[in-house]
Amino acid sequence: MREPMTDANHLKDHIRTIPDFPQPGIMYRDITPLLAHPAAFKEIADRFAARYATAGIEGIVAIESRGFMFAAPVAYLMGLPFITARKVGKLPFTTVRESYALEYGEATLEMHTDALTPGQRVLILDDLIATGGTVAATAKLVEQLGGVVAGTAFVIELAALNGRAVLSQYDVFSLIQY
């Protein structure tokens, strides 16, 4: 795999901004055009795989649901386990769960109790970081299971929402910043 270019801002050409969705004042970053562009989608997977190739990562944790789309090809390229953090009630085996605050309430994520082995170093990969709450909850799940969060990675970072501050104890990487 070739080393990707350092600047990923050209990928913004494939992200559509929808004003006032899902409510007034929100600038929604729609990734569906990016997913429909094979070269851009491949570049994202290649960039993450190249960045973490020598980081001692032993698994990729993806957050439901858009995180699955980006983490699965990275896990495949790196030959690593693909581990899911899912919404409540979606996993059939015994789970651990973590609740976290949303702008309009609360949400809960779960992972299977056997998803990780103690000491396993994982990368948490998601499509977007905003306030950081979802990723922080996922990191707590990883740590509850004895795993080690070796890093967090995102296609898009909404920098003004300062999610990095919530994740200050972890390495945070994003390809594109708004």
C-alpha cells in the first residue's frame, strides 16, 4: 500500500453540507456522496491503514452505525479483528453497557463481554467526532473489558464542538476538520 498524501482536504469535495438538518442551526455533514465515490472511499481506508500500520493496533472498534462503514475496510486491510459497539438490544450474547448524554437525552452502547482480550490494543474508528460523548462511552466499554485504547480516529472532526477535550487522555486523529 502506498503512503497517502498528507492533505485530505480534497475529500471535502465529496461531503455534502445540509443546512438546518436535522434542526435549525445545524450544518449536517452528509457522507453519502463520499461513500458513492469509490476512489475517495478507498483513499480513506488506505489512509487509516497506513497511519496505524506500525502502531501495534490489535483490533478495530467501530461505533454503530456509520463507523462500521469506515472501520470494516480498515480492519480488512490491516488483517485485524472488527469489533462492534452497538445500540442496546442489538447484540445476542452477554454484554457490558455504557450510557452517555446526548443533546436531547441519553443513549447507551453495548459490547459483547468476549469482544476483547485483556490488554488488547484497539483503535476506535468512527465517521465523525462532535462533542466526543459517544467515543468516550465506547472507550469506557473497551477499558471495562480490559482492552487498551491505543487511539481514536475519525473521517470528520467538527472542531468547534471540542470533542478532543473530552478525549484528551487518548490520541485523536481526524482526516478532515470543519
